Amino acid sequence: MVAFLCKILYTLTIFIGIILGALNSPYGAIQQTCLWSFSTTLKERFMKRVKYLNNRDLLLQIHASKNTYCSYVTPEDAQYDLIVPNLRKINASAVAQARKAKAKRLTQEAWEEAKLAGMKKIKLADYTVRPRKIDKTDLVFRVMMFDHVPMDDERKKHYRFDSKGKLVCVGKSHWVGGMDNGYFSVDHGKMTNQLAMMYMKLCERYGTRANWRGYTYNDEMQSQALMQLSQIGLQFDESKSDNPFAYYTAAITNSFTRILNIEKKNQSIRDDLLELNNMMPSFTRQNENTTSTASYKKRMKTAHGEVRTVNKTGIAKLNKKLRKTGKIEAEDFAEVNYKKVDMTNHKPIVKKKW
């Protein structure tokens, strides 16, 4: 509500300033300047700039969405510190990496909490958590498994060290209930509303790019991209990359290109039907028919006249001659080995046929 009122006040101040400037009153310029300064201050104080999307927010929402498909012993077990391909990879080196990752995350969280509390002139170094102070039993490892069928005991799980130093399973993916008495399920989870909004914003912003926004079927492209993201969005593997933005952008590009190819094929079929019925096809087909004729190809062979080449030494000689005399004669080109290029085998530009 506060943000909405600030937007109204900001719009009114600009509107009043424009009116005062148009009236040309003696104090119009001063009043307009004061109103503009007030509106700018109001905007900076209350209307904070909303960021678009970043990989950190995407990763958080992907993790939250995946957790809706998982079951854990305690809520703290949902936050993993390191991803490994199998249990054999959980060794001393993996424990050290997990400690560093957990320390970095705890440091960032503590600094952000202090910032939200209103503290000023805070430094990240003041909230640094030492990796050595983290106990091994506080670490959580995500073990990636690719077999998610009910009769298979191996699937994506979270493991934690117990007090005796042994690995204990504390979480399973696609699982409902306890670790021992639960059951396999693939339809009890969902993506978060914020992640869905991110997908929509990605498709909307990508559709406004210069190479896509001119198509009349841009909405269909965005719909196809949104459907593709909803299918493969949670398949992003955090162990291989920390850049989901590039992963999603590539999927959106492929979806847009797919719709473009389908529409061009449909346009080609439609033009064929129009030509069979002695009707006027699209301008694209008319242009293709013109450029594919023998007369056009013959004309394109000599469209630019004679083509000649000269090397760098010849260019230097011609420049020297031009500086001395102020002009270049036809005889000067013969002295610099001015060669004529044979254009008989030159092929004109041929447009791709879909």
C-alpha cells in the first residue's frame, strides 16, 4: 500500500511540475525544480529499484521446489553442503570442501541478517565463520542417484555423520514419510510460486528482444518456452553448474526457434496452396521466386561491375603518388599489379528454403 501511494505522489509531482513550467510564471522554474528534487528524493527513499533475476535467487527457488518432493528427518537436513556422485566420494577432501561451503553460507547469512536489522557500516569480515569450527556431524552431503524407480533402493539422498563417524541417511528425494517406513511418490511436490513467476518473467523479457519481438506469433513462442521450462526447470543439476540462468535461457531459445521453424514450414505450405490456385503468395515467396530466376542470377554476376584487387605495397605506392600529384591516373594502376578478379564462377546469394 505504501509503495502504491508513493507511486501516485511521484506521478502527481511530475505532473504539477510540468504544468507550472508550461504556465511560465515568475516562480515556475523554481517551483518546478523544487518539485523535481522532492520527487527524486521520494523515489530514491521509498521506490527501491527492483532487480530482475539473478542466479542466486534462481538457485534458492530451485532448491525450495525440489525440497517439496523430498522427505527429511529434520528441517535442517534439507540444506546440503556438498554434492557428490556416490558414497565413496565422501572422504577427507569432501569434508573439507563441505566445511568451507557451509562456513561461506553461514557468513553470508549472518551478514545479511545484520544488514536487515538496520546496522550500518558493517563488514563481511566481521561475521566470518571459520571452517575448522564446524563439526563434521553438522555437515550434510547430497548423493546424486539417477534411478528413481520404486524397486530401486538407490536414489538421491542426503547423508550426515553420526556421533560415531558413520554416514546416516537423513533425506530421500521423491519420498513421503520416514526413511524406513515411507513410500515412493512423484506427484506430491510442486515448484514454488516465486519460481513460476521467474519462469514467466524470463519468457516475457526474452520475447521482447529485437530478433523476436516483431513476429506475430510471439505469444505462442512464449507459451512454448514456458511449457518447456515447466518440464525441465527442476532437472537443473547444481553439481554441474551454478548458472541456471544460462540453462533456462538456452531452453527458451530452443523453444522460440522451434516455433519459428514450424511457422515457416506452415507458411511454405500455405504459399504452395495459394500458387496452385493461381493466387498471390506471401511477399517472402514472391521474393524467392524473383531471386531464383536465371535472369536475376545473370544480373547479379555483374551487379557490382569489375572487381579488381591490389596488395598493400601497391596501395602504399598509390597513396604516395596521390600525395605528390594530388590525383591518380589510369597508368598508375598498371604499375602496381592491379589485377582483375574473374567473376564468371561467382554464385549469387541464395536464401535458405525452410
